Amino acid sequence: MKTIIKKIITFIVTVLLVTLFVFIAFELIPGDAATARLGINATPEALMALREEMGLTRPFFIRYFSWLGSFFFGDMGISYSYGVSVRSMLASKLPITLTLTLISFIMVVAISIPIGVFSSKYEDRPGIKIIDVAGQLTMSVPPFFLGIIVTYVFGMLLHLFVPGGFVSYDVDFGKFLSYLFFPAVAIALPKAAMSTKLLKTSILSERKLDYVRTAFSRGNSTMDVMYKHVLKNAIIPVITFLGMTLADIVAGSLVIEQVFSIPGYGRLLISSIANRDYPVVQAIIAIIAMIVIVINLIVDILYQILDPRMREGR
Amino acid sequence: MSKKKIIAFALCAAMTATTALTACSGGKSDASSKIVVGIPQDLEDSLDPHEAVAAGTKEILFNIYEGLLKPDETGELIPAVAKEYSVSDDGLTYSFVLRDGVKFHNGKPVTAEDVKYSIEKSAGMTGGQSLISAFSNIKEVNIKDDTTVDIVLNEADIDFPAYIATTTAAIIPKDNDKPATEPVGTGPYMFVSRSPQENIELKKFNDYWGEPANIENVTLKIIPNADSIVMNLNGGAVDMFARLTSTQTQQLSDNFNVLEGEMNLVQAVYLNHAVEPFDNVDVCRALSYAVDVDNILELTSDGKGFPVGSSMFPAFKKYYVDLSNTYPTDIDKAKELLAEAGYPDGFTFSITVPSNYQPHVEAAQVVSEQLKKIGVNAEIKLVEWNTWLSDVYSGRQFEATLIGVDASSLTATAMLDRFRTDADNNFTNYSNKDYDDLYAKLYTAGSEDERVEIYKELQKNLADNAANIYIQDMAEFVALSDKYDGYVFYPLYVQDFAKLKIKEQ
């Protein structure tokens, strides 16, 4: 309970700070929603009239706090560019970004844990060195570039998916997942490589500890020692890492959406920044902050289940 | 506990992966009666024709809305919602007779009331701002009878029909209270839905008064990332994309036909005449002599494009005069002029270029290299589009900028008005007494021939004074899947989907 309250406070403070920074940034960069909307047809009178209409002529803090006030009551305002409510724009896209993030996260776990365990177990075999090199290579490739390679290999050469194609979740959920699969691969691979390496190192150092020798001397089998003792301890730093990776994965999905033409929050965020459409930008950033904090909370809970030492009051 | 969890997790992931893989299919877009058209930016704009301003929005709205008149593919104005019109002898009253049987997408017939409402709304007479400055010239709109509407002007304006033919003067139903998000017009296509940053769906309007559209459904897919455009086309997700670069067209597969037209704009290095040294006409001329347009075309677009020498492009036909040879490349002459102007060792200035438009960025790089030959150092400053709008265009805080300027309507004034000393949109601060005097004569010119002469003189004035370093009207490349044909180029910034059709196999 205490943890949840702590997280809620963290969330509120994060949103406050982040949105304030975004507001300040919009004050500093040239142009506003009115210049973006009118483009080269802008006359000074038309600009003034539109600014008046959009409420941009009000002082900075009044604008910020009026936005903040309505946001906490669930009103995200009206998009300057589209003229429709921000909430309706974002609601339909939330499942896209969220699903992409989740699939990527699951992939990181599903790839790194078996490979990490496997490669630490057979550490001395020459084949394992190949895994190490492949991991090193994947780690050094930025997701954006990996996305282009994945599109080229699986899309253009193997025709496993249509590059740029996308089916919305409300049309066909299976197809929707299939179109998110490859983008998720591009996001997950570098993270999975890091996590594999971390797990392997962690297991290897854990195996050198005294309690392992004790366990062996008690006559426990290798499997038993590995899974009941070593892995349980070695996984702790990996879980910590995964928690931190999550924010990266969300950020990565915003970038990868560009490469695969996935209409999630990434594209909306970029175009809204270009249009100075701050109700949309603020809402997206607040939602992303929320996603990161919520999933972090889940990781924390997992953490406490796996490691009794972390539990409160002990 | 922990082990089970991890295994469950892994299993879960494996299952997701396998379902995902098996669900993956080639899914080629089928060529029944639909086409997917890629567009580089979303319609992040009001869909109300009287409020939409972005060129990218208006070119799509062209399919949904029509004015009393509309332009055809040659640039001629043809009757649309009106079947004919007449002008009073004093040139002040335009009398439009409405066409029978024109219906809005909601099924209701167009009435004289709707026309009066639309014109008054777009002229800002019902509150709000008029986007077409010429419309502030409208004195009143009168309904004469059920099928006749008179528009009375304050001052005679020969260009008025051209303004009436823009989407900004479209006829919309009086009873639609949400024109900004739920557009209803009279055009060959109806608006179905818009999903921000994803797509816009259009559907053929079956009760269209004229030649109906050929393809039932048009999906506009937004692809803001230039690197993804070719992938989308070659992969089959998109059937058509307009305004590609020549590099992009070379990467296309054989399944595409590449059509070539003109962009209808004037690409130039626009100089700010209020800052040194561009207040000196010799400097401007020297730069024009130093820049080799053919070389720019060669390096940036395989030699495709139409060199221009003043602020007018060839699609204007009778108004256009070819001045592209005013400054043949001559490095010695350029150096001489620079020395006379007091800059024998050259100088340094910055060219501000909006970074979202690659062809301009590339042209700026070539120009910058060319100017080095006369000792002039041009630094390229890339800025984001909105920064360009506010600093360069509205704020006029720049030295030089390389962009393309297009015409908001098919009138010569749309191109030339901005170089008057007092013009609101004179972002280059061009100030030339001869030009202003000539321009004033337009208002008193008696005949069309006289006006054509004045327009040509104005263009010559800009060329002679090297108002800007003129480059070209850029070549436009359209990729169209070989399953379709019927694409037509307009002398305006529009896309006409109604003429596209599926090829007979």
C-alpha cells in the first residue's frame, strides 16, 4: 500500500515537472500554434485574431495552471491542429503504443533469460562465443537502424510482412499483433542482448560463491542448484535492469513507429511538437510518464516477490 | 514460485511470437475499387474550407469541396456549383446562376441561401477572419431569386472569378455546424473519417452533378518519414505518391510508373533587402551571375526542372515571360560587380532553409559551393518549419532563405503582390519605386492586354534588379502503381482523385 502511495506521489511530481518543462520549452522555441496553423498566409491581424481565439495571449502561468487544472479533472483540452478533443485522439492510439511496448518487453525477457542461463551453463563451449559476439553486435546497433535492416530483410527480401502496412487492433487483432511483431524485434534485440550479458555475468559470479559449493556438497543436483539457488539470486540485478530498460523501450517505440509507419503516439508527438500543439504534447508526455511509472511499479512488486530481503519491514 | 513465473512468462512470450508469425501474411493491397495514396503530412488543420490554410490540406479538400467555379487541369475556370455568371458593366456586380440538381454529400440540394452563407462566411462577414484578402472587397451578397446570387464588390477586380474558384470560397451547407471536423461539400468525393497521423478515408459521392469519380474508396495514408516512402510503395502498402524526389523515383520497383510534371512554384534564394549587403543591387546581381542554375538542376534532380528568372512560373502562360537568361553564369562579371559594390574580397552571409524539405536543402548546398568561387561564403542554417514561419516569414529576421513560393490562386497578382513595398507578405522587404508605380497602374488598366503588359514589366523589374537569386520551377514526380492510370497535373497545388482509374487488365 505504502509503495502504491509513494508511486502515485512520484507520478504527480513527475507529471508536474515534465509538463512544466514542456511548457517552458514551448515558450522558448520560435513560433506558436497560430503561426503553425496559418503558415504563409499569415497576416499580423489574422495571427492576432487566432492567438486570441486559442487563448495564447494569456500570461504563461495562467495558461499552464488552467491546463493543469483541467488535466487533473480528466479534461485534456482541444487539439489546436485538429480541432477535436485530445482525449478522443489519444484514446484510440493508446493500445497501439502500449501493445508495442509490452510485446517488446516480453520479447526482451523471453530472449534474454533462456539464452543467459544457457550460455552461462555452457560457458566454455566454443559455440557460446558466437552468441557473445552476436550479442555484442546487436547491442551496438541503434534500434532505428535495426528497424531499417529488419524491414529490408523480413519485409523486402522474405516478404513476411508489408513494409509500411498496418492493421488497427479494432479491425483484426491478430493482424495487428503481426504488424507489431517486427517493430518489437527491432526494439527488443539490443535490450535483450544487454540483459543476456548481464544475466550471464551475474550467474557466473554467483556460482563462485560459497553457498553454491555448500549446496553441491550437500549432494544437490546441478539443475537443483542452478534453478533453486543461483538463478534466484542472479536474477535480481537483471530485474533491476529490466525496470530501467522499460523507459528506454517506451522511448524506443516512439522512434521505431517512424520506421515502420505505425500510427501510435510517436508520430503524433512529433507532429504535435512541430505544430506547437501543446495540449496534445502535454497529454502524451503525461501518459508516457504514467505508463513508465505503472510498469515500474509492477517490476517493483515482482522484485519483492522474488527477493524476500526486499520486502518491507525485514 | 519464481521459477514458475519465469517459465509462464517465457511461454507467454513464445506464444505471442508464434501467433504473430503465423498471422503474418503477404496481404498485397487488392485492386478492386480502392486506391491508397501516400501523403507526407497529415491534414493537421481545420477541414472547414474557409479556414484551412495548409497547401497539403487544400489539395485534398479540392476533392470534397467546390466553389461556384473551379479550375480545370489547364488552369481555365469552369462552372461548378454555378452554371454560368455575368458581370455588370462597371465590374462591380457578379451574378451567378446556380446549376440545377447540385447536391451536398448529406443529400440536400444546394440553395441560394447556402451560397450566400458560404460566401459571407469565407469573406469574414459573419465574424472571423477572411483568408483571401481579395474577399474583404465584397460589399454584399444578395439572393435575387432561388437560383441567382449577386455578389457586389467595393472595387472592380478582374481576378475575382479566380478567387471564387479556390477551395477557400467553397460552397458548404448552412446547417452543418461542424464544418471543421465533419466536412460536407459538393465534390466528387465525400469525407468518411480522419485518424490523426494515420489516415483519411474518402468515398465516392454517387449523386455528384458532373463526371463521377472512377474509384470507390480513396485512403490517404500519412507517411511523414521520407525514408519510409519508397519502402511503402515497393512493399505494396501505398499505390500512389506525389512530389517525390528524383532519387526516390530511381529506387522504385518496376510496378510503378513515374509521371513528371511541374510543381508550380518559384524556387529561389530569397534575399532580405533590408539587410546589408542585399540593399545593394550590384551585390544581388553579382550573386545571380555566380549561381549556375543548370548545374543545380544537374546535381539535385538529374537535370529535371524549369529554370525561371523572375517570380512567375510557366503555367501562368500568357502572363509568364521567360527571363531565365537574364544572368548567364559569368564568374568574372560577378567578381567585377562585387568589387564595384565595395566587396572585392567577398563577404559572409547565411541562407536559412527549412529542414523538412530536402530538395531545398540540397539546392542550398550547391548554391553555397558555387558562391565560393566569387569569395562569398554562404552558411546554410537549417531550421524547423515553424521556426522558419515565425522568424523568416513573419519576423523577417534573416539574410537569405532558399524556398519555393507558390500561388494561392491562379492569378498573377498572387505571385507579384508580395513585392510591393507596403505588402503585408513582402517578407523580402523588396522596395522599388518603379515596381510600386507599375503595380498601381494595374488598378487603372483598361484592357486585359494592358494588364498582361504590366505583369510582364513587373517580372522584368524583379529580374533586372535581381530581387532574388531565381532558380527554377521544380519538376514534380508522381509514382503511380501500374494498376492505375488517369493521373492529371494541374497548374495549381491540387490532387484530383476523381480522374484516377483502375487499368483494364
